[in-house]
Amino acid sequence: MEQKKQPSKESVRLWLQARIEERRPPPDPKQIRRELGWELVRLERGEIIYR
């Protein structure tokens, strides 16, 4: 009979963290634009930003 090897603590932590992140809602669209720098591109082009 073959014994199953227990996973490392680090692999369990990574697995658990991935599952927790999957349950979070996506960030606000304004936050996504800010993080990607889309607002800066629009400013450089001279586009007006309405908020």
C-alpha cells in the first residue's frame, strides 16, 4: 500500500490564498483605470475627463 505524501505548508497557503482571491468582487472601474494609467493617457491626448 502506497502512502500519500502530505503537501507542504507553503503549497497549502498558496492554494488557500488563490481560493480566497477568487471570491472577491472585481475592483471598481475607476480603480482599474487609475492602476492602468488610462486617465493619464486621456490627459496627454487633451481629452476632457468628466467625473
